[in-house]
Amino acid sequence: MNEADSEDIAAAFARRGFAVTDELKKADAVVVNTCTVRQRAEDKAISQVGRLRVWKEKHPGGKIFVVGCAAQKLGAKYLKQRFPFVDEVVGAKAIADFEDALADQFGPAETSEAAHKNLFRSPQTAYVTIMRGCSHRCSYCIVPAVRGPATFLPAGEIVKDAAARVKSGAREIVLLGQTVNAWKHGNTGFAGLLKKVLAVPGVERLRFMSPHPLYFKEDFAGLLAAEPRLARHLHLPAQSGSDRILKEMRRGYTRGQYLKLLEKLRAAAPGLAVSTDFIVGYPGETEADFRDTLALVGEARFSMAYCFKYSPRTDRPEMASDLPDAVMEERLSRLLAEVKRVSRLVLDERIGKIEEVLFETADYGRTSGNFSLRVKTGGAPGSLLKVKVTGADRNTLNGKVIAE
Ligand code: SAH
Ligand code: SF4
């Protein structure tokens, strides 16, 4: 989400004739787009702001914008007091008003053209935001507080955005939202939206991130089975494998329901790769709870997992971290080892198969299941080619392009 917001911000600058640079000494403005999902992310963002003091002394005419979730949480008053050299603070809830902050500093836009910026990926992939905020209120999560309740963009706007991205070279669209599959607008539900985006000429692969296990409707599995351009990969955050912890987290599903959903989706799309997020050391997590999480990795056959140590996001005493850091670290490293073991098995299963690869460079691309794949020859940036998988090392498949 932050990357997508940064791209919108870069587009707002582009409408005023500015280009993106990562060289501070050339910059007219610096935007720090902050995260606060864990304390460490917030600390990193804030120390980044602190380091800009020197830049501002050397470039007194330069403008500093602090935006995003940590800006929302900490507030303009606090940030401007602590860092008087900051020119504008725009919180995540008001990110649509970034244009106003920019107009205050640099004047009105020269054009109303969208001027999409693809800052974080190769040009064949574009992110399209379909919802903002979240109404789920998982116990550990600060997102609903800093991004506000869920709001869904109208299908027409989403389709227009996707079409514009394809026109500027994208072949793969990634729809974004915190509970992306909860999207609905008027009479159209998520599966209906997927169909509309797939109908945009030139969309060759469609992904979305992150779905929530609660929100898949009956019609999704049918669409997945019928539509090969829907990626054979889901990033479906589980958070924990313990029913007791899932309940305390207010996730809304049990471990059994999660596994049943995977079974159903894999029946619709054999070989569907599933990756996930886990939080270790949630308050009160016992060794038995943790073992349920550990066991889920193999049962769900995850292709990849982001594993995070619990980070308290509120001052409420019952949400404080109550495990010694050594225990957290030990559980985290056991979980990472299990994820590594299982992901290797999942990767090895691909050997011998034929995959469709969307190339990012001449020798590197991603399969529909989101596995990295390398070839020696025959690839080209932006091309979608059939590749026979010949082997795997570390996290990457190796293969040979099949001549059609
Ligand atoms: N909307 C997505 C997740 C968004 S936050 C979902 O519901 O799945 C991204 C990830 O950060 C989460 O999946 C979770 O694993 C992690 N996370 C969120 N809050 C956290 C916290 N307080 N401590 C540690 N990890 C956290
Ligand atoms: Fe946070 Fe995701 Fe839960 Fe929303 S659904 S509260 S973003 S973890």
C-alpha cells in the first residue's frame, strides 16, 4: 500500500514537471513515506526524518514532506515540534490531499494527466489500489486506526486505472487492499471486479494482495478454475496456527477453516502456491500455541512466509508483549527454519513442470505461482513465455524457454 501511495505521490510531482531521483544532493524535495505497522518500522522512518536536518541546512530552499501511517499516528503537531525543518505533514488518512500540500509548496499542477509512476517494479507489473483502509480491527493491528475504515473504489475507476497502466506497458496487474477480496461496490462483488479487470485488453496476468480468509465468496473458486490469467498464487495471511490465538486476534477463522479454504481453492486450481504472514509471540502465546503455528506451515504447504515478532501497537496493558525476547527470537528462528524447509519442498515439486513466465529481464522472471525463475537464454523483458523447469537453487527455479 505504501509503495502504491508513493507512486501516486511521484505522479503528483510529475504533474509539476518534477522527476524522481534517489540522489539527495540533486533533490528539490524529499518525501518520507512512513510505516508504523511495527514499532521498528516507525523508528526507522522517524530516524530517517531526523537525518534530513543536515540536508535542509545545506538546501534551505528544499522541501521536506513526511507522509503516511507514522505521520498519521504521531500527528503534525508533534512532528513539526520535534523536527522544525519539516515543511508538510500528511497522514495516511489524508493522503488523497497530498496534492494540496504539494500545491502549497510548489504551486498548481501544469497538467491534469495521471502520469503514473512505476517506482518499485519492472514496467511489466503495475499496482492498482482498489480499496483504502480496513474495517477488520484485528486486535494487534494499527492499520484501521491510521488508515481509517474500509472504503472501496468504484469499479469504473479501477478499470480505467488498469487500462491506463496497460497502455503504459504493464502486462500484469496487482489489485491492492488490506482485505482486498472484501471489495464490493453497488451490485458488483470481488469476483465480478476481477472479471471486469480481466476484460481490459492487454491484461495477461492478474494478482491481488492481500485477501483475507473470511471474504472469499462461492463464485471465486469457479472463476479461479475457469480463468488461467488469474495467478496461481495467493498471499493469504494466516497470522497463527492456534485457534486460541486466532480468536484473541479476532481474525474470524479457525485453523481448520483456513485449511479447508486452501483445499477448496487448490481443488479449483491444482498446484496453487500459497504464501502467508505469521506473527510470533502474541501476548499469552504458549509453546503449544506456537507448535500449532509451526505445524500449519507443513500442512498448508506454504511457498513462502513473512514472519514477524509481535510488536505492541497500543498502550493497553493486556496488549503488552509478555514473552522474553529470547523466547520470541527462538520461536522466530524455529519458524523461519520450518518455512525454509517446506518452501524448498514446494519449490522442488515444480521441477519438470512447464510454467508460464513473465520476464522482467532477459534472464529472470516470475511464474504464475510467483516463483522466481532464471533462464540462460531466450527471455526478453516484458515477454510471457513457456519455460520447462529444470532445477532449483535456493529460492529460484532454473529453466529453459520452450520454443512455441
Ligand atoms: N491486511 C493484511 C495485513 C496487513 S499488515 C491482513 O489482514 O492479512 C501486514 C502484516 O504485518 C500482517 O499480516 C501481520 O503479519 C503483520 N503485523 C501487523 N501488525 C503487527 C504487529 N502489531 N506486530 C507484528 N506484526 C504485525
Ligand atoms: Fe490489520 Fe489486516 Fe486485520 Fe485489517 S485485516 S486489521 S489490515 S491485519
